[in-house]
Amino acid sequence: MAEVLIDEATLRERIRELAAEIDRDYAGRTPLVVGVLNGAMFVVADLVREMSLQIEMDWMAVSSYRSGTKSSGVVRILKDLGADVTNRDVLLVEDVLDSGLTLNWLLRNLQSRAPRSVEVVALLRKPEARKNGVRVRYVGFDIADSFVVGYGLDYQQLYRSLRCIGVLAGPVPR
Ligand code: IMP
Ligand code: MG
């Protein structure tokens, strides 16, 4: 099982702060909030309900090929957006940035569709993404380099429904 890294109350409080910040930054606009499935589902659900702005919501699902636990940067779209992002203010919501390769690929893909702006919300950021200067405007928590689960994040599709974020006990899964 998992050991708690970020409890439910701490998640709720941080999401509230991010929502307030986004409300201020996007005042007068109607951003298109794009959640990256499946990991970002609870972040999006909780974030948009804490915001008072009008928003639209859409979803993308991607799979990043990994060798072991590391991203390869090769990404495949499993489900594309329904919305046309031309001229929209896109707010891309990710669960966790590790190498940042998945995000970089998504950013390039979205930029090619001529949005007015694209900014990134990531609930979690690991040290490598921080070091690599991955372009992210709103970060929930900077965490250590461990494998985390819960609040949308999975290990082999399990643990997504945990209300907190936990570190898997035992060795880093391969
Ligand atoms: P990156 O491309 O290396 O930044 O990896 C990002 C993606 O890998 C995330 O969107 C997750 O799907 C997955 N991932 C990376 N670290 C973790 C973790 O600690 N737990 C669960 N999934 C993770
Ligand atoms: Mg993901």
C-alpha cells in the first residue's frame, strides 16, 4: 500500500489557491480547460469548481511510451479534443511532470492549432522537470523523485481513486 505524501485537506487548499490565481489571471476571458486523461481528471474536476470564471472544458487522452518508468517522448493521441482551439485561451491541466517530455509534445501539438494562448497547470512537478525548465505556469506541489499514486495517478491503472497522494511502499516499480 501507499504512504501518504499529500493529504486530502492539503490538496483541497492548494487547488483553491490555484483556482483563485487563475481567476485573477484570466479575468474577463473564458478559458478552454483541457484535461489530460486519465491522470488529471480529479484535478480538473476540483479546480474548475473552485473557479468563479466561466470556462469550457475538454479532454485529451495520450499515451507516452515508457521504458521502465521513464518517458521516451514518443506520444500517441488516444482521444483528441472535441473543441476547436483556434483563438482560444487554452489551459492545459496535467497530473505530474517528470521529464516533461509528454508535456512538451502536447504543447507543440496544441500550438500548431493556432490557439490565442496556452498555459499549463500541473498538480505535481518532479525535480527533473524543474531542472529542465519545463514551461509550466501553475504548479501545485514540487515533490521529490518518487513514484506517486492517488488523486488520479495510477500504478498499472490502480490507486487512482485514492483521495490523497501517496508514495508506493517498496522499490520503485519497473
Ligand atoms: P514525463 O513525460 O516524464 O513528464 O511523464 C509524465 C507522465 O508520466 C505523467 O503524465 C504520468 O502519466 C506519468 N507519470 C510520471 N510520474 C508518475 C508518477 O509518479 N506516478 C504516476 N504516473 C506518473
Ligand atoms: Mg499523464
